[in-house]
Amino acid sequence: MVLPQRNPCRRLVRVVCLALLASLFGTSSGVAQGESDVDGEVRKDVLAFADKHHPELGKLLRTLEDSQPKEFRSAINDLNKTRDRLVRSKERTPDRYPLELKEWQLESRIRLLAARMAMGSDDGLEDQIRKALKERREIRVKLLKHEEARLRDRLERIDRQLEALEKSSDGSIDTELATLRKSALGGGKSGGGNAKKPVKPGAQTTSDAKKVVAPKKE
């Protein structure tokens, strides 16, 4: 009796999925990380993110959803954290965001190629990995230069502030003290500057004077 053999392609894809996601997200076949359910909206957003920025990863995630649902949930939750981080980067530092996104894409591709190479597949994988590693290095150099420029600008602002403080004289302190004194005295007056002046007894206001009727002639 000959036992039916499993589809080797499907098994290969499953193994590649597990190896890829384990290296990308630190997941394992354990139950602990995969116990939490995946929100339907989160699943939709994460898969859309993967389809747009790394289509191959999106296909692997869907394959994993059918074969290893626990690992799929864990991978979705971890990838959602990466997506959130990149979304925040896009909002806060839009000039830096494309570099961070490209770095993640290259990192994902490198891990995918490495997982395939671990399965014994060749097809010029080493050359592809080498090229991706070189591109990732260039991106990381650009990210460091971007950070260096940001810190340099920050340091220049601090230097200007420090220089201004060191050159300031006691006169500036006296001026600030006078301003604080004036503010304190002004705030201490009751009623403020809009208080009405008291009316002297017997005095008639303009409106009251108009109400006086002249006596009738005999």
C-alpha cells in the first residue's frame, strides 16, 4: 500500500513562512504569543500594509493563516506594531519616513531570502542577499546622516541660547524684575481698572438731571 504524499510545495511554503516570521518577528510555534485574538480591522490594515509594501510577505501571511493560525495571529500583532511605528514616523518626520520604510522592506526581504536559502534552494539567492544587504547599508547610512543633521541643528540652537545667557547682564534681570513687580502690583488692585467711581451724595448724574421738571408758572 502506497501512502499518499503531501504536497511538497505547500510544505515548503509553510516551512518558509515559519522561518521567515520567526526571524522577522521573533515568533515561535509556542502557544503563549499566539493566544491573543486578532481584531478584524487590525488584520485588514496589516494585510493591506503588507500587500502594498511587501506583496510577497502578504501572500505568505495568508498561507500561514490557513496552516498555522496561532503563528498567524502572533505575526499580525507584531507586524501591526511595525506598521504603527512607521505611521507615527510618517506623521512626525515625513522626510525620514521613506528611509525607515525602505529599511524595513529590505530587512524583510533579507530574512525571506535567508529562509529560502536555509531550505537548500539556490537560484542565485546569495547574490540577491548580498545586493539587499548593500542597499540596507546605504539606507542606514542615510538614516544616520539624517539623525546627525537633526542633532547638529539642535546643538546649534543650544549653543546660541547658552551664548545669549552668558552675555546677558544684570540689566536684563532688573528689567524682568520690574515687569514682574508691575504685574504683581497691577493684579493686586481690587476691582481692576474698570471699577466705577463712587457718586458723591447729592450729586446728580446726567440722566437724573434730565428727569427734573421745571415748576409751573402761576
